[in-house]
Amino acid sequence: MSDVLLSAKNLSVRFGGVLAVNDVSFDVRRGEVFTLIGPNGAGKTTVFNLISRFYDPTSGTLEFEGRPLTGQPPHRIASLGIARTFQNIELFEHASVLHNLLIGRHTHRRTGLLADLFFTRKARAAEIEAREKVEQVIDLLELQHHRDALVAGLPYGVRKVVELARALCTEPKLLLLDEPSSGLNVEETEDMAFWIQDIQQELGVTVLMVEHDMSLVSRVSDRVLAMNQGEVLALGTPREVQEHPGVVEAYLGSVEDVASLRRGQGVST
């Protein structure tokens, strides 16, 4: 089995006269946390949308587990083992936390309409299995107190965790996190760092993340890809990327900001 889970080769995307992504290549290894950083307009979310199959590349290829990804329709991505969260939370607000998480089990549905309608023995067994899987995720992310609450009544930080939980309920091999700390306070960001580490270490899920909070990036990432104006600027460990002269100039602003990062003080890019 190859060590590479996701491979992007020479990806380019053009929207009219705008070249949003230009000849971007990278590999995501199994079991790592790989993070994309860069300012607004750098092309990070466009890369996510290529992987999610919302966009088609103008040129270049994507492979997942050694198989072409670029020809897959968007509705097939979850069943392949890729789950995603969004910067703007996408949940069913007038459903409970439990029901939102059960929706995440749809890719594992093995019963048909009639079996579900008459709630046959097979349907009951499938329902029990789905509930067991969901409860494991609830326990992992400490959502027990919110299990039966409507999403609409939950604080923003809790809803962020619920969206993460729903993605995990699909049992992904690759988890795409689009700015997981966006809108969170310091304590909630600290909790998010713990969740990401647990997902990687306890569940063995590979994480591909877009993130602006460099303190979070430094804490959880194995490797970082810095982008600028749709192109790759630097690739390496968090420290190597933070010390890259181009990254310092384009994202961090000054040598003093790098020193601040090392002391554990967050710098947003």
C-alpha cells in the first residue's frame, strides 16, 4: 500500500481571465495532518473545492488512493472516504445534534426503501449500528450534553464541533477541515487542537486542513504548504515554512512575528 493517500499534480484552475490556482502539486501522506496556509485569495479553498469535486481543474490531476479523483461526481466523494467541514457551518439547524450526526451515516446505508418502510430486522440492525457509531463520535468529542438539542439553539463553537462530528460519522479516510478555528475563541481553539490530534492519533484519520491561526497550525500540523496568488510558495514542516523568507514577507509580516509564534502566541495570516 502506498504511503500517499492524496496526490495533486500540476493543478491549475482558471475562472475567465483569473488564474486562481497555478500549477500546484503536493502529496498528502496517510496518517498526517497536512495544512494549507496563505492570505485570502491564495487559492486554498479552490484546492479544497477541487478535491470535493465542486470545481473541475483546467489542467492537472488528482488521485485518491492511487485512483483518479477528477472524474468523480461530487455525490460520490463521501462514499470514497473523503469528508469535509466548511468555514461557514452547514448543518440542519432545526434538527437535533443526534439527527445531524445520523445523516452522516448515509454513505453506509445498506437497506432499501421497503426495508426501511416496514422497519425489518435488517433495517433495525442497521439503525442500531448507526446509533452505536454516532454515540462513539459523541463520546469522542464530548457532545453528550447536546445530543438531543436543536442545532439552532447551540453556541457557534459547539456547532463547529457538531459539524466536525457529522464528518467523522462518515468514517472518512481523509478529513478536509476548512478553517476549523474560524470564529472560535482562544479556549475553543485549544479544544479544536485536541480534537484534531485525537482524530489523527486515535482514529488514524488523515487530515487536510486550511487554516489561518498559525498557533494552531504549528501545534497540530506535520507538514505545511504555503500558497500565494494561486502558486506554491513553500512546503515543509511548520517551522521550515514559517522561517521561509517569502512566507515571512507575504504572511507573517516580520521576523518579530515568527519569534512570537515560537513563544506560542497566535498570529493570524
